Amino acid sequence: MWIHRSLLAAAGTAYALLPLAAAAGAPAPVPVMPEPAVPDAVYPLVAYADPKLGGASQTFGAGMFDAGSGGLGAVGDDAVSSLRVGVGFRVLACDRTAAQSADAVDGLGSCRYFDAGWYDRIGGGLDDHISLLSVVALKETGQGVTVYGEPALSGGRLRLGPGRYEASAGDLDRLDAVRSLVVADGHQAVLCDSDRTAAGTTATAGGNPGLCRVFGPGEHPSVGVGLDGTVSLIAVGGPAVTAADGPGLTGVVQSFGPGVHQAAAGHLAPVGNDAISSLHVAAGQRVLACADDQAAPAALGECTLFGSGMHELAGTALDDGISLLAVSAGPSTGQVLTAYADGGLSGPSGEFGPGMFAAVDLDGVGNDAISSLRLAEGGRAVLCEHDEAAPGEVGACRLFTAGDHASVGKPLNDQTSLIFVAA
């Protein structure tokens, strides 16, 4: 891919010099087709159902997304054909098989490892066969996974937060081998026997990381036959958002994945309604935290949009005041929400799948133009005035549930710039 780009650049330079050679009797230049313009990888990962970044699409932040639990709902299970990976991220894409070994370790079929860039085709036999995506950034502090040098959770140990860990980079040097592990709640880990630069492998961009297995929360006294003592790559996925009722993620802690989580629907148990004091947002994810959670459609209290990182709420209006969390990395295609520029479900319209949509994503209907909307069965959406990332800058917000809404009401009519949609 990158070689192709360099060759095109070189060809363009050569073409610029050709007229002088032609004047001396050289053959006339052959025009070079320009390289297709591909959007920058703004989000950690965008997966597409068709080759060349076409068809249905879904945006992902850091974490692990499994088709079996609905994590690939927008683009679909066994449907991904091309990828766009953001700078600073790597993606491990796998065909998750139903087979399990005798020690209850989930087996994976083919896997491929992708560095930052865009990939017109998945390749490696994985086109339309991906059922698990692990999106990892640089290593984060934390204790999502603890790996041990001996079976049965014994020997030396190494605590790993969300991120990527490679033997070739020295990340596993503290252990002679990896033979067992514990995975914390809200986390998953994929272990493979080859990393990007291991001898005899080609696990570079789009390469094959060898034998891989995925491990869910709990104790795993063995990494399984074939991986025992041979682990060279560990990808740890954590929750999109972690909330706690104490500072610094202390006290009662709860994890949240993408979606709209309401206290009134019981989604904030066990951390509790009007109880959250600190939040951690994974790399590439966003969370809209709001006070109040009345029956929809209804105006919400103060809302703040948070980006990735640790957020202490002490001294803010949202400390012990959060009743709704809307979580997403970015937009996806779909028909969960149809928004209309005029009242009564009329005028120009745009269709939106699960995810977060800022002003630039409101194709069809436009920014500051929405007047009415339709939500599919089971759908929920939060609409806000502004899409700025600074605290307190999202303005008025309202929560809507499934059905037809002939008006979005004041002050959102012709003023909506931010939407969170959940199926």
C-alpha cells in the first residue's frame, strides 16, 4: 500500500521532467492516473463491508468487538472487506470459530495484524470472515490482564493495561514465557504466537500473527496447547468507559460499552444514579454525560462531552449528578434514526446508524437543520445543540425513544449539531 503510494509520487516527479526529454526526440509522456483521494483516518478504526472503503461502515475506538455480543452490529458479522486504521493504533482482525478446546479456551481461526493506514481489501482469506476486531493503542496503565510465567497462575507475573504488547519490543521480557492469565471484568485479551517482527513470520501490516486465542474475564490456568510458552503478542481490550462513585476510579466501579445508558432503565447499576465522581474514557472513544433522565422525549439537565483519558468530576455540576451516559467512537451507517429538515417528518432527510454524529457527519439533513425525526423500534437517541469537545459546550440536549417525533422541540429545532444513537 505505502510502496504503491511512493511509486505514484516518483512517477509524478518523472512525468514533470518528461517534456524536456520529449523535446530531444524522446517518446511523448504517458499521463499518470492520480492516486485516489482517501479520507484521513480520523477515528481509530473504520470497518467497511465492501472493498475500497465502500458499503456499510462502522467506527470503533480502542477495545475488543465481538460479533457474538453485537459488537459488529452496524457493519455485520462475516461482512468486513476493507479497513481504515488511524495513526497510533493497530488492529487484530480474526475469524472467531465456535470450537473450544478442552480447557475452555476459545479458539480463533485466521487472524491478521494491521498497522495504521487504509486497506482496500482485508486479504489472507479473511474477506467477509471477520467476527472479532481488537483495536489497540499504546500501552495504558492498569490491571486489565495479569499474565503468569507458569501454569495455574503461578511463577512470575506481569500486569497489563489495555494496549498492545510484543515480545520483539521487549514488552514481555520480565517473564521467560506466558503460560496462564487472569482477565479482569470488562476486559478481553487475544494471545498469539507471533508478533510483527518474530523470526520467520510476516506479521507486519496485513500480516499473519500465527496461532491466536481469545480470553474473556476470569481465571485461565492454561493458555492452551500450541500457545504454552510461545506467546509473542498480547492485545488487551478494555471497556469504552469506566465510571466510579469515588475519585480516581475508586469505590464502586462499572464498565460501559457503546450505547445510551439510562439510570431510569437500570443501566447505571451498580455504580448508581447520581453517584458517579470519576470517569475513564478509552482511546478514541467519546462519552456524553448528562444530568436527569426523565421519560423521553424530555429535556436533559447539564450535559458534557468527554474525550479519552481520566476525568475527575469533583467541583463540577455533574459530580454525583449523572443519570445518562451516551458512549461511542463515531458514526456508522444504518437506519436506526431518520432525521428530517422540516417538521412532521418532511423535507430533506438523513439516515444514521448506531454511534456519535458531529456536525460534519450530518449528511443529507445538514447541521443546524433537524426539525423532526423517526427512531426505529428499540432505538434511542440524544440530540444536542453543539458538538464541541470542551466541557459545558454541548448546550441543550434531549432524549428520544422509538417512534415518530413530529418536532424535536425548542431549543433544538434547526439547532442540532451532535447526535448519539443507540439501537
